[in-house]
Amino acid sequence: MSAGWVAGAVRAKALVTRYPGADGAREIAACASLDDALQRLAATPYSRYVRTAVGLPEAQRAVTAALLWHLRVLAGWLPRGGARLLVPLAAGFEIANVASRLLAQDGRPAEAPAPYRLGALETAWRSLEHAGTPTELRAALTTSPWGDPGGDTPWALITGMRMAAARRTAVAVPPARRWAEGRAALLIARELFVHQRALPRPVGRDAARLLGARAPSAASYQEFREGLPSTARWVVADVAEPGGLWRAEAGWWRKVQYDGAMLLRDGRYGPRVVVGAVAVLSVDAWRVRAALESAARGGRPGEVFDALA
């Protein structure tokens, strides 16, 4: 293993230790108000962004902005070309940028926050940013690593990007393949059996590549569960009905947390440690966002937070 990867892995481990973790998130969730919770975050790595946040949505977005900043810092610590490992793992930020862009194009600019600044973790944002219509967005996606989403409606664009993110992660980040397959399974389950929507053709094709042909073409939720490969069936193993998929989502995050912690303990100090750090940092941000919502309700943690914590 090169000295650059060793140095990056050591710094990644050090970065993780500064975050609140499960215990810190519980303390934030128990705060009697959002202001109290934000004061607690002032002593954490999230402080750079949350100190000026006003209101719950802005505070939650500040948490994810802080996560992105630290992923960019981590990418800068890696040896030449190492940032490519993190690009698929940070794909959600570019998807969020496109979602905000679609809101602005729909005549709701007040609801669209400033885009996340992706730096070296960008996939194609500089091209997507200048697309003036959903049709232009689809064209820009089609000529990029994202690929054709299969439609130019907001739903098709975002769904296509989410499935493409799972595909790209599974191919480019081997330690994260099971997470990508689980994420793909959740996406398909929600679209088919909650929203009752047929998958765009490219989404179905990517799903079949990741999960085999049976699950994406299933006529019932039970058939879908039975058709998943063992590497993805875990994500819905304890969820008998589509209405319980929110529990599967929390279970997916717990799996990422567990696997990420295991990767962090890898003794070879290479890419696997870095992937583990990204996983643990991402879970922490997700957990803190849920904790802020609990504090905004007066310190009453909800079911989603309890299921994760």
C-alpha cells in the first residue's frame, strides 16, 4: 500500500473520532428546542455550517453541507486519483442539486437552496447546472457518467440518477457493493409497491444488472422479496409489507454503520479504511439530522430516530 493511502487512511480515522456518534446524537435529540440542539452542535465538526442556520430545514441542510466539506477534505488527503473512489459515494449531493434545479425550473426558486459545492467530488454538475429545462437536463445526463434516466419528468430524472448512483457505486467501490444493492432494492420497492409506478427502462435495466431480472419484474411485494439475490434480500428481510419500508431504510443505515466501522478497523490502512470513514460520517450526518428534528419537536425522538439509534 502506498504511503499516500496510508496517510489518507490515518487522517480518515482521525476525522471520524471527532463526530458526535450515537451517544451525541441521543443528547441532541433530547434537547428541549432546536436552539439548544444547535448550541450542542457548536462543539462538533458541524459547527462551521450550523452556526448561522435558522429553522429546521436550514439546520439539517447545514449538517449535510458540513459532511460534504469533510468528504472534500478527505478526498484532498488521498493520493493522486484517489478522489475517484469517493465520487460515487458523494453522488447524493449532485442528485440534491438537480432536485433543487428542478424546483427552480418549476417556478419555485424560493424553495431551492444554493447548490452544494462539490469540488473534486463532482460527476457532471458543471454541465447539469447550465441545463435550462428538464429536457436539457436529460440530454446532459445522457452524455455524462450518469447515463440516460429514461424520461424528462422530475420523477424520471431523479429516479434515474438514484439508480445510476447505485450502479456506479457497485462497480467503482467494491466494499460498498452490498450497500448499493440494498439501496437499489429499496428504490425499486418504493416505486413499484408504494407509489405504484412502472420503472423507466434504463432504471429497470440497471436494476436487473444489480439484482437480477426477477425482483424488478415482480408482480407483488412478496414475489419481489423472494426474487432478490441474497446480497440484497437482507434489506427487506424483516419487512413483510411495503408500508414498513421506512424500517428497512433505517436498517440500511444500520448496516452501513456496522460495515463502515468494520472497514475502519482494517489493518491495511488503504482504500477500505477510507470507504469505512465515508460510511460512518454519512450515517452520523443522517442521525444528527433526525436528532435535530426530534429537538425541534421538544425533545421527543421519533420512530425513525429510535430505529437507527
